[in-house]
Amino acid sequence: MKEYFPEVKSIPFEGPDSRNPLAFKHYNPGEKILGKTMAEHLRFAVCYWHTFKNLGADPFGPGTMIRPYNASSDPMTVAEETMQAAFEFFRKLGVDFWCFHDRDIAPEADNLPETNRRLDHITKLAAKLQNENGMKLLWGTANLFGNRRYMAGASTNPDPAVFAYAASQVKKAMEITHGLGGAGYVFWGGREGYETLLNTDMRREAEQQGRFMQLAADFKKEIGFQGQLYIEPKPKEPTKHQYDFSAAACHAFLLKNGLVDEFRLNIEANHATLAGHTFHHELAYSMAHGLFGSVDANRGDLLLGWDTDQFPTDIYDTALAMYTILRGGGFTTGGLNFDAKLRRQSIDPVDLFHAHIGAMDAFARGLRIAAALLEGRSLEDFVEDRYRGWSGELGSAILSGEVGFSGLEKYTLEHGEPEPRSGRQEMLENILNESIR
Ligand code: XLS
Ligand code: CA
Ligand code: CA
């Protein structure tokens, strides 16, 4: 069989003293931390679009990366060879999960039946390769933003015929995700937003989007898909304003449409920073409201205002992410999907390995730091103590509705001025730093 990454046999764990660039220094998949293996905690996934379909094109020039699986002039041969190359890459890297958009794995034809035939053909190959390699699908999704029919959105389009086309496409993408045993299905807003309010009826678009998601939740039940449905927040890009702006905006949308029990959130680090939040904030918000589902693990560049989708390397980010995730009970259906792409000058296939090794090691370190913080309990104990009044007599009376404004006035008149207490931010930052070893 053709080998697409002959320069790599497999990526071993060699420990922190290793100088081998093609080895893990921190990610030791079978090692147990807090009762689970690192692989079980982290549930790493490789994304198909950036890893195998992105060739480094940007608005100023075409792709720079030449890939052997992309050589044929027949698009379906390219699709088959790319799928073979992808599974070779997954196996050699040692991940358990992958993610895709429908149009990443099979090119769109000029009519829907032929497009779907192509998808069925490639899905069969994917199912066979999943089996042979013991791989699982973390989630599937539909590309509702590339084709010109979606230029004014899919479900939020002014034309209901575009809504119908998008529904047909999502129906098929959900079916193939189900067929491949997917643990989830993601809705990312694509072009659901606006460029200018001068041509936009926001009330209608919100109603349309709500209807679309209700139909998706119904269809999930109709086909018996057991996976989790997710919405992935993003504030802007490609449109000026995306409706799924942030975790909080998605929460309001789900509540308004009676869908809060049907969906969870897929939090992407770079989208959080574009929304003016930290990755930590978006995770903490999702956890606080029972909405946390999965993660698109990447990073942006704080000096650039767009979605750079770089591989995650910042240990603070990964530590705080894993701390928040572990405190919330860890992943169930979700995982860490590397929605990240090589920089345009990283043109060699081996760069894909370097990028994923660095990202996986960064999260493995984050996991260790998070476990140390949780075992030490210093942060948790501090926070618990800070709010302890809320479990006492006064706090419970307020929360249970036992006492109103007049009762609270009486309490204040009796007890006088409350005693302020330090928030100890610097001490807590030191505790975080000391756990980074
Ligand atoms: C784009 C999104 C996209 C989703 C899947 O910015 O990150 O890749 O994750 O459609
Ligand atoms: Ca993403
Ligand atoms: Ca992104």
C-alpha cells in the first residue's frame, strides 16, 4: 500500500529529557492521572479540513504545500487518497478521534443526488479505515458556507429555498455521521450573521435559525442518532457579526427556542478571544450553565484581529482549560479537536507531525498542572471559603426566597457594615505558577 508519510513510523513517548523532535515529551497515552489514562482524559482529535485540505492559501496567494495525496486530476481519486493518507497520519500520530465537514471528505458535484453518492462512496471507505485502525469519529458537520448559494447564510437566508437546500445537506451529513458512529455533530454558524443591517431583518433571521435547530433536534430523534449536538460560538468572520457570538449568546438562543436540553457547546479558543473573552472564560461560562460539550483546541494571535487557527502551545491556556474541564467532571462525548492549521511557510508533510506533537504535549502538560491544582485543592478551598456565607443562614434565606428586601433591610440594620475580605489574586496567581513544573 502507498505510504504518504514515509518519514515517520510512529510517534513514541520519550519523556521530558528527549531531544527527538518526533517524540512526545509529555503525552504518555497510557499513564494514569486522577484515575484515568491521559488518552481518556484528553480525547484528542485531528481535524480533516485544516490538516489535509488546507494547502496554505491566503487572500494574497495560492497554496504553498504540495501533498502526494492531492496529485491526481480526478477529484474522487484525490478524495480516496486523502482518506488513506489521513488514517495513516492518525495511526502514526496515535490519536483516537477525527472530525470532518461533508465537503472535506468528498467534493461537491453539480447536483445534490450525485454529491450524496460521492459522500456515500467515501463514507464507506472511512468506515472501513475506522475499523481497521480502531479510530472513532468525534463529530461530523456540514459546510454551509463555501458554496455561493450560502453567501447570505444558510438557515438565515432571505430565500427559504436556500434554507431547504441547507436542511437537505445537514440531513445527509447527520446520516453519515450517525453511520460512522459519531460521538457528536457540530453546528458552526458559517455565514449565519450579517454584513450590513441595511439589508437584514434580524427578527426573521433569528426565527429561521431557531426553526432550523429545532428541525435538526427532531431529525436526530427520527434517525436514532445517539451523539451529542453542539453549537460552536464565533463572534465574527466570515460575516461582520455572527449570531452565535459567544457562549452566552448561544445560551440565550437555546433558551429562547426551547433547545437547552438538546445542545451543548463546542468552545474554540480562537473564537473566544475574537469575542473579547478568554478561552478560560468561555469554558467557565459553559460549565457554569451545564452547557459544556467539546473543545476546538487552537489559539489566535492577540495582535491580529482574525481567526488565525494556530496550534495551541501556551501552557497557561491549556492548564486553565484542563483545570476548568476536570473540575466540571471532564469530557463525556466531547474531546480536544485540533481545529488548527500550519503556517503558510511550514510546507513539509512532517510539519503536520511537529504541530500536533507540540499541541498534544501542551495539553498533556496542562492536564498534569490541572491535576496538581485539583489535588492540592488550594484554589478550590479558597473559592469555597470565599462564598461560604451563601451556605449559611443569611445566604440560604436569600436564595430560597425566604427573605425579601424588607427582611434584608432589617438584617442590615441589626448587623451594620459587612467586613470586606481580600480577594488574594496575587497569592492565587503564585499558586498557579508554582504548579507549573
Ligand atoms: C471556523 C470554524 C469551523 C468549525 C466547523 O471558524 O472553526 O472550522 O469548527 O465548521
Ligand atoms: Ca472550530
Ligand atoms: Ca477558528
